[in-house]
Amino acid sequence: MSPLIRAIIDSHALRHNLRVIRARAGGARIIAVVKANAYGHGLAGTALALDEADALAVARLEEGLALRAAGIGRRIVLLEGVFSLAELAEAVYERLDLMVHDASQIELLHRLPEAAVRCPLWLKIDTGMNRLGFAPRDFRVALDRIRSLEPQPAEIRLVTHLACANERDDEVTRAQLARFRAVIVGLDYELSIANSAALFGDVPTGCHWVRPGLALYGASPFADRDAASLGLQPVMTLMSSVITVRRVARGETVGYGGQWVAPRDSRIAIVAAGYGDGVHRSLANGAAVLMQGVRVPLVGRVSMDMLAVDVSGLEDVQVGTPVVLWGEGLPVEETARHAGTIPYELLCSVSPRVPLEPR
């Protein structure tokens, strides 16, 4: 018997999205971002399915080690780098690429200089995100300190990250790109700038490596465009089932706090899905789930293990009737809007108790 709630992971859609991204990348190589358990889609399975990506990226060492343990030998970039000599030694042993964004990381390399020969370095410049990276005024000093390593680093690349690429034709993005170009003038290194939003927003980054994340998983980074309009297909379909159907009289309430009051005699289906599974409690009344190919509205508050929907307009809803919470036929972007959040958060919030089923 299938679990009541499960996340169906469509590897064909994942590969399709990678092909769409490659067509937009203008010859740039692709670093597929699989951090945070591949945005909730399963780290190792996603990485194996993305065998045509040129590299993979994770946030932290533990994620990189998990990929190596799964038998993945391709280039893996640690987007946060390492923070101790022990971590650096592990990265050297596993031949992981290192993001370098802080002076302390350069000092680690000087304490273990063979690391820069075995681990390609990605030197990050902060052009306005104000999160990670060397400020433009400090960048040349950092670069000189890296170039002073003996033996010389085998590979150095330059990176920045765009804060507002999802807001198309944004002056912040233009300023960031101008700042980046000014900082790297006269240098001949490969560059990485574009994320999903930059790729699909036609931001003129002119980089050698692109770093798509959300778009790989078939969701749009833009508030005003859905994934289908970008040629992308949803990779995750979060599904569950009805566990009971109740009749609720006009004027009666449903769920904690009596937030929803039945405007008429109603049939209410209880679905095995809640915030313990990753369905946000903030999901508003009226948000849709998909049953029998029809959108039906959420009523009452999402609880830990259950939610309620009004199926008064549907016939034949019974125990076991399947329910799509987001995915195929119901874009995760739509659900995210009703929850007052972004699709990244919904996908990453899927609980470990939800089984991932490959399709």
C-alpha cells in the first residue's frame, strides 16, 4: 500500500529542465545546485539524475561528502567553503572545489598549501548582496594572497551572486554587474554569476559557468511568470489521500480556532497532510489542492498531520481519493503565494517523514 503522503520525483522532468537551461546558457557550463537535499528532492538521487550537468554545488562539506559516498565522482563545489584545517583536509582528500569568501579561509590554505593544488578555488566577490565574499576594496589583496601560495593554485575562478535578478531589469542588478566588471578589469579568469533568475531574465552576465537551482526543479524564480511559461516541468508532485469525508452543517466550524465557518451545508474531506509534512500552517483559506483534476479550496487551519478541503462540488470523493498538494497540474508557485512565501521554502520544507518516490 502506498504511503498516504509522498513526494513523486520525476527524473525525466529534471533532465528536461536541465536541457532547457543548457539551451539558455549560451555555451556556459552548468553547475547544478543540489544543496538542502536538492531543494527537498533527494540529494543523491537528484545528483545521479543530473549526470549531464558539468558540476554540482552544495552548501556545506557534509553534503559534498554524502555525494562522494553515493559514488558521485564529478566536480562538486562547496558554496560556503570550509572553516577548519580538518574540513580542508577532508575536502582535499575528496577533491572538492572550494568557494573562498573570507580571509580566514585563505589563511587555512596557507597552512595547508597543497589544498590549492588539489582543490580548484572559486574566489567570491561581494558586489552588493552583503552576505558572502570580499568587498571590492579588499578583493585584490585577497587575490594576491591566494596567488602567493606555494605551490601555485591549480585553478582560480571568480564568482559573485545577484541579489535582485528575479526583479527583471532591476537597477540593483545592473549596479552589481558594473561593480563586478570594474573589480575584475585586466584579469583573465573564468567567471560565474548567473543563477536561475538571471538565466531566465536574460541578464547579460557573459559568464563561463552558470549556477541554476530552482529552475532545475521546475519552479519559476519570478513572481509574475509560472514555470510552464519558461518551458520548465515540475519535478516534485506532493501527493496524499483523503482519510475521511464529513458532513458539516451551515454555521459549524472546521479546524483549530474555528477559523472557517461553513456558509452552507458542506462536505469536507480530511487529507493526510500537515505542517509536520511541510505543508505550511500559513496556507490561507481558499488555497487550492487538486482532486479529480479539479481545484478545491482549503478550509480551516492546516494542522500538524491533516488539512481540510471543501469538496461539496465534487462527487465520488471517498477515503483513498488522491490529492495533489502541489506539482503536476498545480504549480508550487501558486501554493507558495497562498502561504505567503516562495517556492524555494515550500520545496525545502518537505519533511523527512515524507517518502520520495522516483518516477
